[in-house]
Amino acid sequence: MSISFIIISMIILLGAAAAVSFSNLIHCALSLAVAMVGLAMLYLHLGAEFVGFTQVLVYVGAVSIVVLFAILLTRPAPFSPGVHVPWHGRVTGILVAGLVAGMLVGAVLGTPLTSHVGQRVITVKQIGMELMTTYAAPLEIVGLLLTAALMGAVILAAPENGEKKP
Amino acid sequence: MIQPLHACLILSSLLFCIGLAGVLARHNTILMLIGVELMLNAANVNFIAFWRYGAWAGQSAGVMFAIFSIAVAAAEIAVGLALVILIFRHVRTTSIDRVDGMKG
Amino acid sequence: MISKTWETLLVVKLLWIIPAIPMLAAGVLALTPRGYRRMAASLAIGSMVLAFLFSCLAFYATMIPLPYSEAWRQSYNVPWFDIGHETVRVGWVLDPLSALMLAMVTFVGTCIFVFSTGYMAEDENFTRFFGFLTLFAGAMLGLIISNSLLLLFICWELVGLASYLLIGFWFHKPSAAAAAKKAFMTTRIGDLGLLIGMVWLYSETGTLLFYDGGFGCLETKALIGLVTPAISGGTLAVTGIALLIFCGAIGKSGQFPLHVWLPDAMEGPTPVSALIHAATMVAAGVFLVGRMLPLMGADMILFSGSSPTLYIVAMVGSFTALFAALIAVAQTDIKRILAYSTVSQLGYMMMAIGVGGYPAAIFHLLTHAFFKALLFLGSGSVIHGCHHEQDIRRMGGIAGSMKITFATYAVGMMALSGVPFFFSGFWSKEAILHAALTWTPSMLPFIFGLCGAFLTAFYMTRMMGYVFFGNYRGDSCHAPHESPATMTVPLVILAVFAVLLGFAGTSFWPWCQSYLTAQRVRFGWEEFLHAWPLTGGSIAMVAAGIGLGWKLYISRPVGGADAPDILETMHPKIYNCLKNKFFVDEFYAATWVRWCGAFASVSDWMERFVWGGMMRGAAFFTACLALLNSETDERVVNGSFDGGCKVLKASSGKLSLFQNGKAQRYLCVIGAAFALLLLALEMGVKL
Amino acid sequence: MNELFSEWVRRAVETLSEMLRNPDQAPVVGKAFIVSVFPEFLQGVVGAFISIAALISVFGGLFALLTLMERKGLGRIQNRPGPNRVGPFGILQPVADGLKMLTKEDIVPFRADAFLHFIAPVILVMMSLLTLAVIPYGRNMAPIELDSALLFFFAAGACTELAVFLAGWASRNKYSLLGAMRAIAQMISYELPLLLASFSAVLLVGSLSLVSIVDSQGGFMLGVLPKWNVLTPWGFVGFIIFMIGAFAESNRSPFDLPEAESELIAGHLTEYSGFKYALFFMAEYIGMLAISGLAVTLFLGGWHAPVPFLGWVPSYCWFFAKLLTLACFFIWVRATLPRLRADQLMALAWKCLIPLSFINLGVTVFWHYSAAWSFAMALPARWGIAFLALAVPYTFLARQLGTKKTFARRTYRFAE
């Protein structure tokens, strides 16, 4: 475990924690972007260059932008009464999450695993070959899924006929 | 000294639980989706970690899974946010508490 | 010679193109926006013309080896998919039957398509209409060429689907929607028989291919195999299969007792009626029986020369022929008369197949296709000209204002009635009657057929009298007008063929019949002269029919729109019975539908009282026990138990909070459960 | 000590003479020498810093030069002298501009999100500079040689969208937000044709590495014609699509809707002043230069010389010459074309460029497979087929773009 790993982990965890705890939704989305950049750095650190850049391209370039758009589109009307959030729900949620975290970490630490040392690299060419041979079917399915999701999202979010724009 | 694989797994566990906490404790649907994204990414970290440190040399399954997982996550967030917008149009709020039509 | 055989083979291999063209057009049209009307029409017609050209090529290819070669029937099979160790194969076959049908369907189809562009010009769903039409035509073409009962069945169902869509094309009319449903359901009853027959056939022979180089289910080997266990084991598999398949034909071709959907199908646009009744759907039933003829007649071996299957076919056909002709006499809707006439003519064809006149049946199918398409399109033109009026009592005297329609309609009417020598209907009907006369088991078909011929001539004359003669009885503000050229040109073409086609199968030069049975055609007057007494008799019947009709409806013009029919004044009871179609619909309503309803109410009653009563009894019993229990509790266990109950109630109230419709709470529980599970696992591992 | 020093001097002199003998590799040799001075564990960091310093100084200079060129060029095209007061012919104008920017008051609007307001231009400049890191500027002169360099370029480019959003949102100004939204919509839309156009080059080379893409364009056809991608049918079309995408991506005219002064004041830049504004300005120009650099790399042969007999000119000179030519092209277009309407902008991307770039990908595949053709008229046949495959869809796509859409007459209401 190197210093760079610790720094990257800190970025990821702090970003993620910020993403779920800020009260301002825009700040949450931006923190999510920070966490995603951290994750991309982690992937680079682990040698998965392609995944790292894809992570940035997809999450920072697309997902967080979409989230930001959604936040702006669903801003409650000014002067609307804020939703009263019961504190015990929040505490229960955090407690449960903490419990799961404890169990998971315990499980990880309790499992003997040997780490493969030494460099492992995967080139873009390898990935391309794999995608076109072994993983051709999943690739097609993912393509189909993305198309379907695109159309579904457009149909869902498009204002219905005659409806006033929100 | 902790093993690098263990470190990665712990990181992903913590990330997963932060996401889970977000989903459980926050009442905004968009924030819940953000939490779900974090949980998905925790899974991705595991894929990459096992690819990098696992004992199965010469296999690219981890990376491939991560790539597919990213694609699926993108689809998921698009549809999820479209649903959020749709719900917002109906109930004029993004709070999950108002969306309880499945009450028993 | 070798090269010519090779040519034929290539044509066979590429035969699938013919149905594929309209199917492709249908696919494109399904995606075409509403506005592209011109493109839709030209695409549909273009695809049909193309299919017609290819069909002509196929037709030519079947002529080459005739009549002395072995190659008169070519089939080409391809494996489709595997189930277990079985390979399901489909294929297509080119023989005189399919070639003739292909040419007929594509040609008549083209005429109808052209006519539709005029008839449907104002409809807003023009493109959709042509999409359905091409689908219909494509499915029918596929049905014709298929060399596998499975493929045939698929196309059969596609035809059914397309007819459903087309009959219900004006679905906003409740009657059209109901008619579509009725057609679909009624034919489905027959199709069920076909499906069962198909499965049975497969289990008996292990193949659904018709012709497969000696191994198909219609070839000698399979047929002998089918018949042999029947001889030894006494099973009647072959008769059963044949009759089940005939069920499908009954449904599709509107034979008694499943004829009820056909007249109702007149709710669709008129070109659809023409397509259904002339070229495609109803012909499919006759075609199926014709195609399966070897199987139909296979039980002949068992019954020393007379096949019970064919006997039933003949009887059903002849009865339908007479029955429908009788009903047609008393109808007042122009399209319904034609519909019953179609049912009657299909009965003739079935009868012909049954009595062993298979070539005559197919010849009649062809001629009928032309003149019935002509009549339907003519009636469409009349309806169009009379501003969508279908009641013949509100027409009349439009011969002057719609000259082309009148002339072509008269040709069609004479062809249908069987006016001698110059009209195709005469020759085909003559051939059928001749076959019926020579049939030994029974004279009933012949007698029925002769009566049918008389009635046909009569009701057609009646219709002509009502529609074209006398005075115009419709709305006087809107004078009838002639239809545009897109509608009249197909009429003229069809009329020409309705006349000419007869000469392809006269008794002195029976080219069509010889072609179908792959024999050399002989020219000679012997046959004609030999059958002269029969010919004379049938001509007399036709003359009598036309004469009676003329006397009743033309020489003395019909009074007014609401005046009772002359037959009605003469024999009100019989007329009424005919007018109500022998009460078949009512009979079905009173029997089948009522029984189904009764069964439903019985089930309902059982549900309510028997099962419900049991449940209530059990509940009551439980309640009694509970009362007893509570009494015991009250007396025996005191307040301490009540306290316990209260705690339970409160806790259950708490528990019910979990089911609060809030996703997060559910997720919380899931998360906690997951954590506990992990904990348990870890403990388990450590233990 | 003395020995060490003399050794150092000797090597410095050697390096210098090597640099003079082979000016093509002079920067590489120089960098290697400087790095070798430092102890082992620092060498990586030092190398990186040298590259960064070189990039920032070169592109900073280019930025200054470009602002001057733009103002002078626009001036000449509009028939006026342009800046001509500071220094001879106004060449010191950028310095004056910089001083002005630095000394201006830095205004943060009341209720603005101060941190995000501050961080937005920083991220923007950072990401723009990051994209420069993977471009090969000369033979052996890519600052980082990545296996997936192109992906890196676009990933870093994608982050600029976020920065633009930040700038718009943090200003608490509706014009800023609207401008930012417009900018993002535009950038996302045009990222697709940009990516697809560059993928045609990637497809043929079979690598995402920019270095190998440049290497594949070395050499000459028939002895004179350089093997640049732009001189193939797919490359030509791809280059045009790429350039259109590049104009939109850098928010330059005719796609400068997000900063349309007449509608949105200055878009997401409205609430920025002083040094932050200068940063935005710099990011825009560097982004423009970076994407031009990518265009040069992908389509114009990178640092390869256009004609064989000029091969002796150092490779980076060629690169920068091409880069400046493209930059001048940017300026020329800005002075020439009017701004698009928002719906035209979207229609152009989604209805014309994206389908066309897909077709272009198909043509690239055809080009790849038809390379094996060996009959006599193979080359003209390939050209003909590719030309038809591109020209026919183009005419249709372009025709349906020419909208017959009529808009209701706009009525302007003035305050009464």
C-alpha cells in the first residue's frame, strides 16, 4: 500500500461522503464528480488505463452533467414548504450502512487472499480484440441496452402532448 | 502490513457503504441515485482490483466487466433521472417520502 | 432439355422472392408516415406488378417440362431449425397448381390494388391500408408456394391476421370491429382443427413437407405408411387427419357451418372484400384441400374405392352451395348478396374436389376469382357512385349514369350465372356439374348443384334489376356518378378476363384441366357432344333463373325504396326465413353462445354458492370455535392473557409500519438483514 | 568537486553541440541532459516539470501571439488597422492587455458561490492544459506517450464542460446559467461528431495512441504526395467534420451562441472580471490550439513535412506551422461567418454531422478492406466508390437541412 493509494482513497472516500451529505444538491453532484475522478485515478494507479479514462469520460463528462441538468430541472418552486425529514430515519440509515460496512470490512479482513505482485497491463488493442471476440455478444447487448435506455429516457422525460412545460 | 488487494477491497466496501448510507438516509431521489452510482462504482473497484491483484493471470474479464458495468451504469442513470423528472412533474417534488403509493 | 430443367430448378430456388416482394413492401409501408400517400400506393402496386412478373416467369417455367417430363413438380427445401435431433425443414414447391394460383393472385391483386387507389382516395389511413393489403397478398403468396404444412400454417395465420386487420380497418365503426373479431374467432375454430391435424400428421409421418423427393407427407411412401397401420390396427388416422385439415378449410373458405363470418366481413372496405372473396383468403381453403388432395383421398384404399373424407367434403360443399344460394335470394345489401354468392361458389368448388373433379374445382377457383373480383369491384364502384349506399333498395336505374360499371358488371353477372358459351363461369360450372354427375356414391351433389345454378342466375338477375334498372330510389339530391379511371380500368381488364378465361378450359379443349394434371391437352368435340344432355339441362336451369328474375324484377320495375320485395308478398314466411339466413346466427346465439354464457353463469353460481358456501361454512365453523375459544379464554385465562394480547397488538401495529410504501425503509431492512447474514456467515466460518 | 564540475561542463558542451548538429531532436536531447543532472529519484518529477514548463511557456506565448493575430487579423478583414498604439505596429498589445487584466478588480457577485466561482476558471485552464500533454509535437516529442492518448484527450476535454457549468451556476446570474446550459448542450452535441470523425483515423491505424497515428502518416505516395489522412476521401470528410466540431467545441464563431452578446451578455463569463476572466480567455485559446493540434495530428500528418525535400526542417517547426495555419483559419472563419440560430446548431449536429460521420466510418472500413485491391484501376475505383458513398448521402442530408421551416414573425415589445 503506497502513499499514492492512500491519497487516492482519501479523495474517493471524501468525495463520496461529500456527495451524499451536502445539503446543496449541486455541491453533491460536483462532489460525485470529484469521487469519480478519484476512482479514475485509482484505476490508472492499478494499471487499467482504458477504464480510467472511460470513467472520466462517462462519469465526469456525461453522468454528472446529466445529474446537474436533472437537478436544475427538478428544482422545487420557490417558497414551497421544505420537506420535514425525520431525524431518526437518517440515523437508522447511517447505522445500517455502518453495520454493513463493519461486516464487509470484517469479512474482507477475515478472508485470506494473496495479492499478485508485479505489473499487469492491458492494452487498448487487447481490449478491442476481446470485445470483438469473447465479449462480442455482451457488447451487442450493451449497445442495444444503451439505445433502448436512450429512447426510453427521451420518451419518459419528454413533456406529454398538451402538457405545459414545467 | 496490509495486502494491496485487501486495501482495495476495504476501499470498495467503504465506498459501497457510503453509497448505501446515501440511499438510506437521504430523501431526495436524485441523491439516492447518486448513492446507487457510488455503490455500482464500488463494485467496479472490486472488478479492477481482482483483475490487478487476483491470482488468475492473463485474463481480462475484470476490465471487461468494469467497462460493461460503466456502460450499464450510464444507461441506468439516464433512465433513473428521466423517471425522477417524470415523478417530479406529477408530485412536484423529488422527495422519496412523497412517493409512497405502494403503501400496505 | 437439361438446360431447361436447370432453368426450372433455378426458378424453384428463387421462388421465395415472389412472396418476399410484397412482404418487404408491407414492412416498408408499415414504417411510412401517413403523408406519403403517392409513395405508398406506387410501392404497393409496384411490388404486386413485380410479383406478377415473377409469377409469370414461374408459370412459364412450369410449362416447359409439360406434359411428358418427370419435372412437372419441383420442390426446394431448406433446413430451418433443430429441435433436439429433429431438423425442421421448410421449402417451396412449384407445380401447375401453385403456378396458376400465383399468376391469378398477383394479377387480380394488382387490379384490386389499382382500384383501391381510387376507392380509398379520401381515407386518411391510406398508407396503412396499403400496408395491410400488401401483407395480405404476401402472406397468400407464401401460402401458395409453401411446401411444408408448417410454413403453410404460418402463412395461413398471417392471412387470417391480415384479414382481421382489414375487415376491422374502419375500426371506429363498432360493427366493423365486431365483424373483424367474428371473422377472426370463427376461422380460429377451423384453424384449431388444422393445427391438431398438423400435429397428428407430424406424429404419424414425421415430416410436414409435402414433397421431399419421395419422403414428403403427400407422397406415396408416407401415404402407404399412414394407411398401413390403419389396415392392421384398425385406426382411422388418415381419415381423422384429413378431416381435421378439412376443418381449417371449412373455416377459411366459409363452408357450412362456419360460413357466418364471411357475410359479416363485408364491413371492411370493398377492395378488401374483393381481395378476401376473390383472390386470397377464401381461395386458401379450397387451395388447401386441393393441395392435400393425395392425403384427402388416401383412405380410398381402405374403403374399396370410395373415400369417406371426400364424401364428407362433397356433401358439405354441395349443401353449402345450395344453402348459401338460397340465402342470397333474399338479401338486400349489395355486398352481402355477393358474399353469399361467394359462399355458394366455394361450396361448388369443395363439391367438385369431393366428387373427384379436382381440375374442375381449381378451374372454377380461377374463373371465379376473376369474375367475383370484377363483381366486387363493380359493386364498390356502384357504392362509390351512390355515395356509400349499400342497400340495393335505395339504388336503381343507374345503368345510364354509370355505363362502364354497368357493362362490366353485366359481364360479371353473366359469368357468375353461367350464361352459355361466352362466359368463363359457364365452362367451369359445366365441368363441375359433369364431375358430379359421374360420381357414383350419391346424386345429391348433382341435384344440389343444379338447383344452385338456377338460384344463382335468379338472384343475380334480381340484383341487376334492383341496382341498374327501374328508377333511382336513393337520395335525389345526390345523383349517382361514374367512378374515376383508376376504378373503371381494372373493371374493364377483369371483365375481359372473365370472358376470355373460359376458353382455357372448355370441354372441347380442356387446357387448364390437362395442365393441372400434367397431361397433353387434346382438342376434340367428342366430350362436348357427349355431355350435351347435361349442358342442355344446365342451360335450361340458367335460362329459367334469369327469366324468372327478369319477369319479377326487371320487366316490372321495383316500386319504391320501402316497398316489400315481390317474393315477400308472395311467400312472406319463406322470404323471412331466407332473409334471416335460416337463423343460423340466431341458432348459434341460442346454442353455442348461450351455452357458453350458461356455463359461465353456472361457474359463477358454483363460485358464489358452492365453493363460497363451503368457505363461509368453514369460516362460520372457525368463528364458532373462536367464540368457544374466547369464552374459554375469558373464563379460564384472565387478564394476564389480555395483557399479552395487547402487547402483541401493539407490536403488530409497530410491525405494520414497515409496510409503509417507503422504499428507504425497505432498503434499510434489507441492508440490516444483509449485515446480519454476513455476521452469521462469519460466525459460521469461525465456528 | 572540480572534477565533477568539469565533467558537467564537458557534457553540457557535448549536449550543446549535439543540439546544434541535430536541431530536430534538440529539445529531447536538452531535456535528457537537464534530467540527468538530478539524482535518480527526482528524475521523473523533474522531467515532468520540464515538459510542463515548456508547454506553458510555449503555449502562453502562442496565446499572446494569437490574441494579437486575432485582433490584427479581424481589423484587417474589417478594413481597419487593429491595435497599433502599443509598441511598433501594436505588437506589445498582449502585454498591455495582460497588465490590464491583472490589475482590474476581481468582482465576486454577492450571494455567488465564492469557492465554485473561484475554482471554475482554474479547472477550465487546468483541463485545457492537460489536453496538451498527449499531442506529439515533433519526432519523439510527445510529453506523455499514452496507449489511449486520444481517450485521454477527450476525457480531459469532457471535464471542461463541468467547469463551464460551474462558472455558470456559481455566478448566480440567469444569463450565466443560460449561457452555460447552452454551452454544455452544444459541447455534448458536437462531441459526438468530433469523436466519430477522429475514430475514422483510429480505425485505420488500429490504435488510440496519437504517436502511432502520426507515424502511420509518414512517407509519400508516388514520391510527392504526403500520406496524410486528409488526402483520402474519408480523411477529407472526417477533417471537415472534425473542424466543424472543433469550432463548436471551443465555442468559437459561428458557434459562439453561449457567449452571444446580443442575447446573453457574455454567457457564463458575465460575472467574471480581472484575472479570472483572463483565465477563461486563456482557456478558450488554449482549447482552440489543443483541438487544432489534435486535428493536425489526426489528419494533417502531425509533424511530418509536406514535401520530401523539406524534410531537413525540424519536425516541431512543421507542427507549429500547421497549428498556426489552423489558428489563422479559426480567425478567418470568425471574421467571415455569421452566428447560427440555436435550432440550426442542433440540427446541424444531429441531423447532418452525426449521420455523415457514421457513413464516413463505413467508408473508412471500405478503404481499409479495399487496400488489398490489386487490379489496374484499383485506386480510381476506390476513390470513386468512396466519393459516391459520401457525396450521395451528403447531398440528401444537406438538402433536408435547408429547412423550409418558417417562423412566426417576431414582434418586439419596447418599454412604454
